Amino acid sequence: MHKKIEKLFRTGYLGPFNLPDIKLPLLISEIERYVPHCAWPGNNYSNALDRLPWFKSFHRLSAPFLDVALHPDLLSIVHSTFQNKDTKLWGVAPLVKRAGAVHPWHSDIETRCWPTLTIWLGLKGVNKDTSLQLISHTHKLEKTPDVLRKEGVPFGSNMEVLNAAKELCPDCELIIPDMKDGDYMVFLGSLWHGTHNTSSNARYAVTMQYSDINADIRVPLNFEKPVHWHRQKPYCYSTKIDK
């Protein structure tokens, strides 16, 4: 495990790995059932958060997703990443991308405010045409994709994104893992990532995010600095280590 964690902090990512003993059809049905009952970014986002759970609080609504996020294989990596200290699960977000959908290259704003480990788990329709995409070593960079876009840096194709990253860190590489349903990737939350579903089918996945037990977790109302925060505190679940 020590060598894995060493690689994680050097490159920003690990995987793909397979997560055994999970009930994929049940998780898909949970997404279909609860997604409409979450507050998603968009118009009236702040007002929606007054009435509905944050979209990253899916573990508050769905016990099966909470169980997956607490899977021993995942917690082993989480606890090792945080030097075997107590941690907390603060984000579980379902991700449904229809055919052709693009999730632009980004770095989650929350992870720029507190150290985060993110796990991206594929659930349905996951293959090399739909899987997560990463740029290695970008967790070390101060600039994010959003900042570079504002500066006018070309940021359309994957090669343009990679070239922009290499200007800041020559070690950067484009990583498009060959994944299948039930596989997961682990990455430091500030790593640049995105997806593009180039298949003809919908793709289902989930991100799970963990931090130190003492991290001050909040709900962002916008996704660039300066960040404005909602008064609602998100649902966090302690993942303490057995002594």
C-alpha cells in the first residue's frame, strides 16, 4: 500500500481497480429514484439548497450508495492517504451522462479549499469511450482549467488541454483508463479531470469524496474563486479507524 500512496502523491492518481461485491442494478435504480430530489447547480441553485439535499449528499438519501462509499477496499486507500487518521465522507454525487455529453475539464473548487481524495466508480455503460479522463501531475498546479480558459488559453481538445498543462509542468500526461462497469479510479481531488461520452449509450458513474475528519466542509454556490458558500452544512459521515 505504501508504494501505491507514494505513486498517488507523485502522479495524482491510481487505478483502475475493480470493486467486488457491489450490486450495480440496485445502484442504477437508486439514481433513477433519488436524482430528482437533489439540488443541482443551475438557476435558483441557492433556493433549491434551502429545500433539497445538495447533489453531493446522495449518501444522505441512498443507503446503498453509503454502503458502497464505506466499502473496505475503498476505505483502506482513504485511510492510507490520510496517514491512518480519522476521515469523513462528505461527497457522493451520481453522474449520468447521455450519449455525446461532455463534462468539461475542471478541478473541483471544494478540493482547492480543503485536501480531498476522490474516487470515481463506473456503474453502467463504462468503457474507454465513456470513462474518466485525467491529466497527471496537475494536482501540483496552482492554476485550474477555469483560470486558463479566462486567460484565453486554447482549451477545447484533449491535446490542447494537455499542452496547456505541459506548459506548467512537463511531466503531465493524458490518462484515459480502459475501464468497465464496477471499476474505479482514485485521484487527489485537485487533479484536472473530465469526461466525454462518445458512445451511443448513457453512462452512469458516481464520485465519492473524503477528507480529514477536521476539514471544514461547506457547500459552494459558485465554482471559481472567490467562492461563496451556502449556509447549509453538507451531510458528512465519519469513517473512523478502528483502534
